[in-house]
Amino acid sequence: MIAVSLELGDRNIWVNAIAPGPANTEATGHVPAEVLDHVVNGSALKRLGGTLDVVTLGRSLASDEAARITWQTFRVDGGDTLLPA
């Protein structure tokens, strides 16, 4: 991501990544309830995210309002990475 950001920055192209965490999707319907409970209770926000959480951030990063943001990875995980396993 560093090299791409440096190569494209002078063309006014910014490069970012979104790293989604646990989310309520069709796939989580196949995960045992006790596993989901453990994931939810281990996160700061105590809830699963949704696709809209990721889409909203993506839209914002693609807008001109984010023109000074590049070379970043944004975690959309409800604070899951803040807490010990």
C-alpha cells in the first residue's frame, strides 16, 4: 500500500484499505450461537457489525472529503482488536 500511495499520490489518487471485523452476514448464520456470543462479548461495542458499517466508511473514503487521507487501514470491528482474546 505504501508503494501504491507514493506512486499515485501526485495524480490525486489516495489509497486506503478497510479491514472489516465480525459482521452479521449470511455466513454468520452458520456459526454456532456460543461462538458468536463469545465474539460479541469480547468486543468493545458488544454487537456484530453489518455490511452498512463498511459501505458507509467506503463511501466516505471515496468522497472528496477524504482527499487528505491516504495510506491508511481502517478497522471496522467494533473494538474487537482492542480486547485480549
